[in-house]
Amino acid sequence: MASIEFVKVSKVFDRQPVIQDLDLNIEDGKFTVLVGPSGCGKTTLLRMIAGIDPQTSGSVLINGKDVTRIAPGKRGVAMVFQNYAIYPTMSVRDNIEFGLVNNKVPKDERTRLVETIGTTVGLGEYLDRKPSTLSGGQRQRVALARAMVKNPSVFLMDEPLSNLDAKLRVQMRIELIELHKKLGSTFVYVTHDQMEAMSMADTIVLMNHGVIQQEAAPEVVYRKPNNLFAAQFIGVPPMNIAPIGEDKTTFGFRPESAVVTTEPGEYHYSVKGTVVTREMLGSETIYQVKTVDGQAFMVKCPDDRFHVDQVVYLGVPADKLYFFGTDENRIDEQDARYRELLERLWGTAHG
Ligand SMILES: Nc1ncnc2c1ncn2[C@@H]1O[C@H](COP(=O)(O)OP(=O)(O)OP(=O)(O)O)[C@@H](O)[C@H]1O
Ligand SMILES: [Mg+2]
């Protein structure tokens, strides 16, 4: 068990600041997912926790203790990389045990541990096989088991599933959630895939350009995004955003929040448009609708009733609308501007 804390942490590469004065608390025993676009600093943060590539300034604390001067092997953390190195000439058993050999654990204790952990990750029957005879997902589990055998209080995982095909990835996602439940240790998981973040995280830490944009439970990031970046990074297709008025204030709605009809409906925001694309995905259909005022909105419908070139109306209820200020931050319902913007949108649509 361990909590992790970043206090005013900065990281400079070749005189280029990548992270500046970052503060972050990662709760003990939680599944925390660091998510953000490529190059935003996720791996950099993970490597600072592991001690592989320490911060330029500021402190990293594990369980309240500054670990700046503590060597990577002594921090009680284990890291699983995107390109996990398992040894092709060693059996699964030896690969897992390799995590222990340097720790002077007695032989019979090692055998017991390898078998218990091998079984935990579902490799009980494969312990004497060579990695080349395993599937991608099974190999991934060898890497996980090798990290687990060290009994770390913190698991650091850097895009561990990115080498797997879509189906295996979904399966491994579920296995990792279960593993986390079973172990109760702190998981810090890095991905640029927002679906992965949404499905696994207790807490999402959303980053952009080395700056934390939002730190909250997945449903909070989805329902109450802090700003335009969060609103458009989480969710597929992303939230629709369009200008409202002369300044840079914008409004938005999720693709699934718009109701599509062939006659104008009674919605707070309502606009006429033409279907320009249709993507039938089985359980839902995604349409792109070009509105009379030149906006292109994505809408997600449970049924497949419309065709390309059809004239339709999009309606969005008031409680599904979002507003963002000129600073790109979301304007909360409590904010005095909210009511005024809501009224302005009603005026635009029907004027
Ligand atoms: N060793 C290094 N030397 C110089 N710059 C580096 C080094 N490592 C990382 N960077 C830079 O720091 C920034 C953050 O890199 P980082 O690897 O943390 O991104 P990331 O969020 O993990 O991205 P990805 O999703 O592509 O893995 C990038 O702009 C990268 O170019
Ligand atoms: Mg990375």
C-alpha cells in the first residue's frame, strides 16, 4: 500500500521544460490512469515515480516520504513497459522468477511464489512453456507476473496493452481491473486511449502539454469537463463545440444528447441541417449533420432512420448544453453568465 505525491515538480530535457511546478496526489490503493495526447508528459511522470529519470526540481513522495535520494530498486515500485522484455530462451516459470532472483529469496519460497502468481494471472498451465508458444495476451501476463512477484506496493504501467489486438486489449482491461481488486495495491496506468482510461480508472488524471487539465472520476470528467480540452478529449465522437455570439464564448453538446427528427421539435436548442455522412456501427449510427448556419455536428442515434442528404432537425434539451468562456473553461450552472448564455442560445436558434 502506498500513496504518491508530486510537490512542485519540474522536469527539463535539454533546457526544454516539459513539466513545470506540477502538484498531484495519487491515492493509496486506487487505480489511477494518466491520460493525454502523445508527448504530454505521461511517461515522464511515471519514470519520476520509479526513479529511472528523476525530476529536475521539486519532490516526489511515496507514503509521505521523499524518495528523491532512494534508488529505483528500493522504492517498492514495479514498472511494466509498453515493450515488455521477456526472455525468449527462458520458460514462463524462469521469466517470472527472474524478478526475484536478485532479492535473495530462498529457492522453495521462490517456487511457491511463482506458482501462486502464475495461477493468479491465469498462466498456471503454461509455466513450463517457452514464451514463443504463447499468445500476445499471455506474454503480456508473463510481464505482469514478473512485476507482481516482487510484491510492489505500487504498480506502474506504461501503455502495457498497446501491442495487443482490440479484442485482447478489452479482455486484458477486465483482467487488470480484477487484478487490482485482488491485490489492493496502488496502480498508476498510462495510456493515450481515453476508452481505456474511462473503463479502468478510479481516478483519471488528464494531461495536456505537461499540465493537469482535470483530476476526477471518469464520470465526472465526462459530465463536468473542466474545459474545452477535457470536453473534447474524453468521448467518441468528441463533444460538438460551436461559437455563440461575437466573442470566443462557445457552447457544446455530446453527440448522444442531440435528438434527430424530421420535423422541428420542442427543444431548448434547435437547428435545421442536412445529413452529410452516415456510419452504421451496429448498435448505433453516427451522422454528421451540416446545419443551416454552417456548423458540422456529430450525432449518435440508437436507430438507423436517416439517410445522406436528408433534411433533419437537431434538438438539444437545456440540461444537456455546455458553455465555455473565452478562457476555454467550462461555465458552471452556478455562474451568473450561464443563464444569460442559455437564453442567448434560445434566441439564436429560433431567431
Ligand atoms: N530523454 C528525453 N530527451 C529529450 N526530450 C524528451 C526525453 N524524453 C521525453 N522528452 C520530451 O518530453 C515530452 C514528454 O514526453 P513523454 O515521453 O513523457 O510523453 P508521453 O505523454 O509519454 O507521450 P506518448 O503517449 O507518445 O508516449 C515530449 O515532448 C518528449 O519529446
Ligand atoms: Mg509515453
